[in-house]
Amino acid sequence: MLQVERISDTLWEIPRDCEKGMRVPARIYATEKLIQEMDETVYEQITNVATLPGISQYALCMPDGHSGYGFPIGGVAAMDVEQGGVISPGGIGFDINCGMRLVITNLVEREVKPRIKELTNSLFKEVPAGVGSAGILKLTREEFRRVIEEGARWCVANGYGCEEDLALTEEQGCIDGADALKVSERAIDRGLNQIGTLGSGNHYLEVQVARKENVFDQELAHAFGITAPDQVVVMFHCGSRGFGHQVATDYLQIFLRVMENKYRIKILDRELACAPFNSPEGQNYFAAMKCGINMSFANRQVILHHIRKVFSTIFQRSAEDLGLRMVYDVAHNTAKLERHRVGNQERMLLVHRKGATRAFAPGMAGVPEQYKQLGQPVIIGGSMETGSYLLVGVPSGAQSFFSTAHGSGRTMSRTKARKLWRGQKLQHDLEQRGIYVRSTSWAGLAEEAGSAYKDIDEVIHAAETAGLCKRVARFSPIGNIKG
DNA sequence: ATGTCC
């Protein structure tokens, strides 16, 4: 049994155990309630992460943490690349650059509610969802290679969106250093027709309302475009689909081959396969993973284009007229090179965030110009039954390399959820509660039942109390489409 | 998460 010490109301520590090979202590952000319902394997996994070469300060887990492949989902680990720090696909996730995008409208609930079924049905029709779904875009392999090197910038150059969309996307929609030559042909095959598709599992698109009582910081909300009581917004969650999955799979295999024999890295859990960041294999994965990041930004950019078209058709006004503007697009499955203060030194760290969101403080490089003095917006998707949040980064986020939670976090396996609920009944019950849901799969819908997730309000309370971020507004769902 | 096992 692992020793977990309470540091504060929202912070818990597994002390460094040299016999286990821990290089740093492990820390979990959670309230007592969240710690009690935390998956036992999270402790084991975060302890294993603490043994990885080059890890700086702490192996961290966010309040929405749960068991994942190698790293827990909710895991944050910063590797010092000048001190043998590694890069690990398990610390990024199979769904590279899975993330959230938030879009405002100038419509209010009373204008949208009467047409929510029509709107949701139309979104369901126009945004391909489900396992193996294919998009409208027909790209050649050469075009796709450009997409994965240019990201959302390619989309805007080809008529899917505007310059402002790019300014309001993490990395401005295109991360530097993506190299399509580092990506397998199989990955390209899988991604080729997946631009502009939602996917399955917990990927969804939701029409939400910002109720007056759920705006916590008027000034910040206003600056982010939440200005009217009961304003309607659109939030969606998706990633790099089969493409990112294949990139992760390819490099996991490569890393497993070289990790022990070539680099003498001994890891207890094969799922933590890794390679030194400064090695040919590490650098190749980094450049390929960046293609996954760009594919995902492009995916969300094309989906936004579909959303604008649907709203425009339903409400018979142009997207500009309807004020369909982006608040932000955040990644929550990445590893990025960032400068952070460690003790009294600035270090170059490869920050793995797996099911964890970057939350940069006011003034930091990387925060969009128009939000520079406010801090980086953070978009947190809850379950379809509960609600979602808009947060902002704060200076005290330095303790977690400026990272916070990414969502509710599951408390129950998909298998168990499927046994407990029926998708059809769930859809009916949700409709009674004013949430119109469409899904490609009844089983998939049951898996996403709100009760299979942690309490989003508790997760956000933990993150805010711990000083990882600040609440701006909470959104309530009225329409949802999922794969 | 994922053409949910090449």
C-alpha cells in the first residue's frame, strides 16, 4: 500500500521512494472526496512516471486523473532535456492533441431553444461522427502532408475559416517543427479522409448556454466574448483520430526496441516506453507527434467551418452576423518544449500533458496577443449531462508547469457504464431535462452517462483552490452530438 | 482514444 501524505486540502504527495527508483515525489491535486474515489492504479502509475529519466520536480496528476496507458490521464511530467530527459508516447496519449474548442454566438437561449432539435440534427448530419467516420474533404497524400505540416493554417488558406481563428488557437494552429517525413505511410492512409470528423468515445460537440448566475468573473468573461445573459456558445472535443493513434503506435514500437538495448533505460512498465528526447528516435517522434498536433488543429478548424455553415443555414444569417467567433482552442494531449523556472534556474523542459491543459498566466509568451494581460483561456469539457467551464491561467500555476485539469475524468469503466445504462433511455431522460442528444451509437451514449464521470464542479473547485487556474464561466448543455 | 486484434 502506497503512502499518500496530505499536503493541503487539495494537494497530496507520494514521497520519493528510492527503492522504487523514484527520482522525484509524485503529487496529486484533489479534494478529499476526489482522492477517495480516485482509481488505485493512478497512484501506481504516477509513481512509475516519477522514475522516468530527467523528470523535474514532481510527477503530477490533475484532479480529474484516472487510469490510462502508462501515465494516468491527467498526468503532467516535465523532463529536463539537457539532463537526459525522455519523451514518452504514453505521456502524451494515443489521441495526440486531443483538445477543446470554444465558439461564441450572439444568440441567446430563447432564440435557440425552440430550434434546438433542428439545430442538433443538422449538426449531427454535417459533422461526421463515430468510429471510422470519413470527412467531406478529399485530399491527395501530398495535400495531407501539407495539412500535417501546416495545421489549421492550411485550412484557413483553403477557405475554411479566418485569420482570427488562427490567432485564437494554441500555437496559432500550427506547431513549428512538424515533419511529414517522420510519419509512416500507414498513418497517412488512416488520416487522409479524417479531416473534419469528430470521432467516437468521449468526443462530442455541444450547444451550451452561459446562464447569468454561472458567470464568475464578469470582466474576464466579457473579454473572452461572454457578454449577454443566457448567451449560446458551442464547445467541441476531438483530436487527431486514427492518424495520431497510428503515429503513437508506430513510435511505441520503435521505443520498445531501443529503450533498453540502445539507451539502457529500465522501466518497470512497458507502457512507459520512452527514448531520450535528444536521440534520433526521440527527435523523430517529436517531429511526427507535431504532425499529429497539426492534424488535430486542422480537424477542429474544418469542424468549425461546418458549424458556421449549419448555424448560418438554420438561422438564415451569415456566420459573421451570428457572431460565430472563437474564444480559444486548447490542446490536452501533448508534449511541448517550454522554459520553466526550477529552483532559481530557468530550464528547458519537455512538458508532457496527458489529459491535462496548458494554463499560461497573464503576460506569458504563447498567450494570444488580445488576451496577453488576462491569461490563457482554458476550456474544460464536462459530461453531456452536467456542464463545462471556461477558466483562465494564473501566476500560481507555476507549481504545475502551468497546467490544470482537462475534463471530468471517468470514475467508471466503459464496460460497467454500458451495463448500467441504456443509450435510448438516457437520450429520453436527457431530453426531459432539456438536453437534446444525438449519437451514432446507443452503447457509446451509455458509456458517456454523466454518472460515469467525476463531479465536474468538484474537479474545478479542486483545481481553482489549489491555485492552478481561475473560474470564468460555467456552461450548461442544451444540445449534444457524439460519436 | 482507435478501421476497439495485421
